[in-house]
Amino acid sequence: MSVKQAREFIVSKGVDSFFVDLNSAVKFNIRFFREVFLPPYEGKEIIKQCYEIGWKSLPLISLTGFITGLVFTKQSRPSLAEFGATSWLPSLVAIAIIKALAPLVTALIAAGKVGSNIGAEIGSMRVTEQIDAMEVSAVNPFKFLVVSRVIATTVMIPILMFYTGCVAMLGSYINVHTNEMTSFVAFFEQAFSKISFLDIFSSLTKAVVYGYTIGIVGCYQGYNASQGTEGVGKAANASVVVSMFLIFVEEILIVQITNSIRG
């Protein structure tokens, strides 16, 4: 086999592998939407996963959100000061945080923390044959492991997003109050004067889509893990990388749709 033929073989194999994985991912998503409406409903497991995803992420989300609001305000002040428009700082920060930063920062933090945990946990269950044992014992592992986690991420990421926005605005207020002595009421009145219902709805839509993406990608990578402990590491890593890539793609698409509605 010549070098050219070897390269063509490698490219062809890579393309085939991509479409096989894409077909498997589509079937995985279809199975989720089929299973989610059928009994039995794993209520206790969903609540447990909501606790694991939401409550245990609060310290990291709180720190990240507070620093985001504080630093963004601090970095924006010199630019507005050049035009004598520091009074617009609360509105600028609110628009940036609510429209983009809150859902995006929350999703990226969750993709790194939650997505990797889901991929590693389900992946370890797959390679140790615990999922096969659940199937033998008449338990639906897909509903118990996948459906519960995807529902939990889809529900909790929007809640964490609103929390991140509040914490970020608090960090921004502290910076503005320290420099301009703006009151709490005046700051938030000015901040939300330029925020519309469409902006809030757009951010909520982003958070729901991001939450579903993080959950389904982590579950898919873990559920299809192989090659022992090495496969678990690959599943955790792929959960983070693929989730973040899809989040940025979804961000672009949702922004374009929102702008077309607004325009």
C-alpha cells in the first residue's frame, strides 16, 4: 500500500467513524425522548441528581459568578470613563451578564464539573459491567442512569444560571458602590432599565439547552465507554470537550435567532 493509499484509508476510516458515532448519538437522543415519558418515573433518583448537580456546585458557581461581575465592572469602567459615561455602567454590566455571561459561565463551569462527573460515573459502571447487571435484574439502566441525570441537568442549569446572574450583579454593585457610592436601589433600577422580557427568555432558553447538552453528552460518553479504566478517563474528557464545543455552537445559533426576532 502506497503512502497516498494509506492516507486515503485513514481519512475514509475517520469519516466512517464520525458518521457511525453521529448515528449512535442521534439514536441515543431519540431513545431519551421515548423513555422520558414512559413509566416508571425515577423521582427519587432525579431529586438526588438535582442535589448533586445543583447544591454541590454552589460554592464554585458563587465564586465564579462574583468574580465575573466584579472583574467585568472593573475592566469596563476605564472605557466608559473616557467618554464620561460611567453612569451607564450598571446597564452595561446587566446587559452583558444577563444576555451572555450568566448562562455561558454557568454552562462552562457545569460542563467541567458536572459533565465530567457524569461521564466518569456512568463510564465506570459500564466497564465494571454494573449496567449489564442492572439489565439482568429487570431494572431499566437507561431510565435510571441517563433519563434522571439529563432531567436534573436540564432543570438545575437554568436555576444555577439565575443564581450566577444574581451573584455577578452583586459583585458589580459592590464595585460600583465603592467607586461611585451608588445606592442599592438606584443601581438595580438602572441596571434592569434596559433588560427586556426577550433578553430573559433568551437566557433561559440558552440555560435549558445547555443543561440538556451537558447531561446528554456526559451520559452518552459514559454509557458507551469501553477499554476499562482508560475508557472511563476518555469518557470524562470527551464529556467536557464535546459539551463545551456544542455550547459555543448553540450560543451562536440562539443569538442569531434572538437577533432575528428582535430585528
